[in-house]
Amino acid sequence: RDETAAAHFDAVVVGAGLAGLYMLHRLRRLGLRVRVYEAAGGVGGTWYWNRYPGARCDIESMEYSYSFSLELEQEWVWTEKYPSQPELLRYIEHVADRFDLRRDIRLGTRVAAARFDEAASHWVIRTEPGEGAAQVAGDDLGRDAGTHAGTDAGETVSAQFLVMATGCLSAVKSPEVEGLERFEGDCHHTGRWPHEGVDFTGRRVAVIGTGSSGIQSIPIIAEQAAHLTVFQRTPNFSMPARNVPLDPETQRAMKAGYPEHRRLARESLFGIPADFPVKSALEVRPEERERRYQESWEKGNLVDILISYTDILFDRRANDTAAEFIRGKIREIVADPDVASALSPTDHPVGTKRPCLDSGYYATYNRDDVTLVDLQRSPIVEITPKGIRTTDGEHEFDDIVLATGFDAMTGALLSIDIRGKGGRSLREKWAEGPRTYLGIGTAGFPNLFTVTGPGSPSVLSNMVVSIEQHVEWIADCVAFLRRRGFASIDATVEAEDAWVEHVKEMGDLTLYPTADSWFMGANVPGKPRVILPYCGGVGVYRQKCDEVAAKDYEGFTLSS
Ligand code: NA7
């Protein structure tokens, strides 16, 4: 026991989103004493924070949901093909209640630091008040009243295992422009949206950023605002979501076929069942290709076009055929040819930046009250008290919306001062880019697990499928260690080096490294440019993880 620790747990889990909640559930089933810390004022992670207008998952609800409980899977009723943020948050809150998870969760509490105590073979974890602390304190009558609130903020506890369920897209990124603090109007980041919502009626609004968050919110903000100006640095590829209410028959059929469907998802490339393509885009006639891409366009599916042919993500010429198809659609939809051209991505192959699904995005630019500012022609110089100054002059606004994204995959982990063996910090170790074994462990940091960490498929997959796989692998590993009487597990440097090399090699086979994307760490100034997710697909990846476990955790050192 650490002298300074207020309490000792078998495991501490950081984060109460989809990953942290399931981790808690699994570890509890092993009989462990677990504490979860969550900085926010409620459970939900991504779906707690991202309350911007139009926030919606672009994986179908019946796929983007837990499979671990047959009753939950069968009883929960989804209302739309693509679940909105409020519906997802309701689902996650239901899970927290249904499995009685809240009693082990401390909301409004951020983990500030964690250091591995080698003598005791456990982690010493220091917390501080999180963003949600005030809200939790003032929310006695609210829905989280039953959840232990941030009263523990500022304590030190110890735990044998530390599981980081901190999310891949949770550390928000600012637009790195001068003067943001001088702006006299309201300014909101999509990833930190006010709970009470924002009414843009009659207001002059700026949106900076055209990733998923911008593309989902822009059509809705445009409907409310007196005038909307979109500041676009790089255009993105987007396809229609074709979201619809889920009719009972579709839902019933899906539920009947769930076991097989889930199995296919686990073995698939992206965590969504799909046929593997057999033909190259370059071997078929243009008309056939066009028909196939049109099918994708009609379907409203995030990855369908990427797996329409074998080489879309591997060969620039093949990719160009899909990219040109989408650019053609943009030209068809957008009336002004200059605007259409500005909205058409040419800098990156389709799919190498996270693609988007939208509801009326391109058509929004046909409105008289919407203006596109192409930052490649006129970059932002500064934010002024009244608005945004580009090299073309000042634009005045009442509100600025920052849809500028996240410090993806490593941001949340490195925001915590994590120190492993010999006091070495994770920030130091990962200075040239993250180094993990399987995206689950990192050498020199025993008993530390990352759920969907860098080097795992995570952001290149249906996140719930990846979360379940990691959580189950970690829980099985913990059960194994306890059964065999091991006190700690640590990745070997050799296994880690080999995995890092493998992740890079897999990345280099694809077109991903050709884009300045957050997959490559390229959206954050100064961040090392390395491929963050594993590109081999969730099925192959799962097999590798299972093999490691079957060989008594090959590549890890186990100590008594
Ligand atoms: P993204 O996809 O990272 O998009 C952020 C957008 O903001 C993107 O268009 C960026 O342009 C733009 N951006 C970022 N910084 C700036 C500055 N300094 N100036 C101008 N424009 C800027 O984040 P989202 O929140 O939309 O989506 C994140 C994920 O959530 C999404 O992929 C799904 O997985 C769900 P850039 O392309 O970097 O030139």
C-alpha cells in the first residue's frame, strides 16, 4: 500500500464512455474492486461532450452498440438508422443504470497523474476536479444524483491495474489563431458544446472547420442563422447519410440475425459486416465503376465506397476514380462552379482523411445566407473582438463555432502525467510518436492498459466493436494474471519495437500516409507524423491479439 493513498483498488479505469463503462462491468464480474474516474459531469464520453447541432454517429445504431448483453441488444429500441447524440447518450445512461455501474464512478474528477510504484507493483493515481465538477456539485436533483460526485477530487489512490479508457477523439483542438480570447461574441467548440444548446436565430455565425463535426452542424446552423460563413482550410469528402427512422420490421430482422451479424462484424475490416471486394477499380469498365459508386452514393454508408474495389485505399489511380465520382456529385449539387470547386478535395485520396456522411451539406452552399471562405486563398490572420480577419479583410460575427477537431488518439493519454518504471514519463517515451505493443500496452509501464490505443484499429473501425474486443482481451488478461499469481505484466521492448514497425509497414501499404490527416497526427502543430491507427483491419488484428493471449501473453513479461 502507498502511504499517501486514500484507498486501494484492484483497478482504476479512466473515463466513463462506452469503453470505461464496459471495462468496469467486466472487471467487476471478475470480482475486482474498481474505481472509475470521469472528468465530465456525466457518463457518455464522446456522446456526453459532442452536443452540437446535428451530432450523430455515422455508423448505424444497430451496429454501433454493445453486443455483450443479449438482453440489452434485444430490448433496446433504436429509433433511427444513424443514432443522434441525444439517443446515444440515453442508451449509454441506460447501460450505466441497467448494470448498476454508477456506484463505482466518480464524476467531475480528472486523473491528473499516475506513477508506477515498482516496489509495490501498483499505480499511484492523483486526481483533481474535472470540467464537470461544478455541474455535478450543483446537480443534486439531476439524473446523476445517484452517481458519486466529484467529492473525491484531489485525492490520491492506488490500484494494481490502470486502464485508460480516455477516448481517441476527446482532447479538443483549438484553431491556433491569434486573438481568440479577444472575441466579444460567443465562441463554442463542437466537442465542448453547452448543455443548454445554442440558439443561432437571427445571428451572424462563423464555423471554422469542415470535418465531420462541421459537415454535420453546418446545414442545421444555416437554417437558424441570419447568415452563416464557413471557413474551410481543407475540403473533405462527404456522402449522403440517408438517415431514416428505423421501422420495426427492419429492427426485428436485425435482432433475429444479431449473432451472425456480430460475428461478421468482428471478423471484418472496419467492424461492419461487408463483402470483401474482389476486383480492382482499374480492371472494370468506367460505366461499371460508375454504377458501383452510384450504389454507394445511394446506400448512405461510410465505408461502402472504400471497399467497392480492392485497391481504393492502396492505389492512387484507383482512388482517383472514386474521388472524381464524388467531385462530380459536388459539381452537380452546388450551383456556383467556383464554390463547387473550392468544396472539392484534391489534396488527399478519398478515405485517407476520415470520410463524412451528411444530410444536405453541399446543398447548403446554394443558400443566399451561406458563404464559403476558402482559407487556402485567404488564410485567417487573427480573431478580432468583432470577428475574423483573413488576408481579404475583417468579417463580423455574433458567434464563432470551432469545429476544429481533436488531438486524436494520443492527446487525452498525454494530457495525464503518466510515469512508469524508473519514473520515465509517457510524454518523454512517446516524444517521437506513440510506441505500443498491440495498442494495448507500452513497455516500461507495467499493468497499464489502453483501450483502443494508438497502434490498434480503433478510429479506423466501428468503435464499439474495437472497444468490446479490447475490454474483453484486457479482462481476460487480468483474470489470467490473477489465476496464475502474477503481480504485473509489461510489454517487452522487442515485442513493442516489432509491433511499431508492423503498424508502420501496414500503413505504408496504404494511401493513408499521403494525407495531412489526424490519422497521421498532422492536424496538431509539432505532433510527430506517424500513422496512429493499425490499418490491417479489425478481424486480422483480433486474431493477432488472440494468438498473443493463447501463447500466455507472448511479448509481455509477467512477474510474480
Ligand atoms: P476533424 O475531422 O479533425 O476536422 C477539423 C476541421 O477543422 C478540419 O476541416 C480542419 O482542417 C479544420 N481546422 C483545424 N484547425 C484549423 C485551423 N487552425 N484553421 C482552420 N481550420 C482548421 O474534426 P471533427 O470534429 O470534424 O471530426 C472528428 C471525428 O469525429 C470525425 O472524424 C469522426 O470520427 C467523428 P484541415 O483538414 O486540418 O485542414
